[in-house]
Amino acid sequence: MNLEWMAWTPVTAGFFCVIALMLIGMTIWEVVSPCVARRGVLPLTTTRGDRLFIGLLGSAYIHLSWIGLTDFSVWIATVISVCFLIVVMRWG
């Protein structure tokens, strides 16, 4: 597949494939087991989809902050983001 039109690297393509797989998985999960809105550590009532969106948005901010404020490897920010997403999905 020619991805040069957008100057994609394998890491970038992988990132968007993972996001697409997460959305497909969440859709299947919702069809199999409909979600009930609940209240967790976040200060609002959320569904699974809301928590996924909040987790992905927070992960983007973590990465942007990491790149802008540190000189360390971006992989550390990725590990922090995955942990953040897990916490939000589980207890959010």
C-alpha cells in the first residue's frame, strides 16, 4: 500500500490502525453487551465510549506536553498514555 501521499511512517500507520481496531472492538463490545452510564473518578457520568474518547484525548495531550516540555524518548510518553487510558477505561 502506498502511503507516501501523506508521508506516513510505519509508526504513524500503526497508530491509526490501533485506533481503528479500538473503535471496531468498542463497537462489537457495545453490540454484544450494551453499556450503562456510570460515575467513577471522573466528575461526570460516562459510558464506555465517553471514557475511550476522554482517554484518547488525554493521551494526545500527554504526548504533546511530553514533546514540548522534555527531551526524553517519546516511548516513555506512550507508556504513560497507555496507563492513563487503562485507568480511565477501568475506573473513570
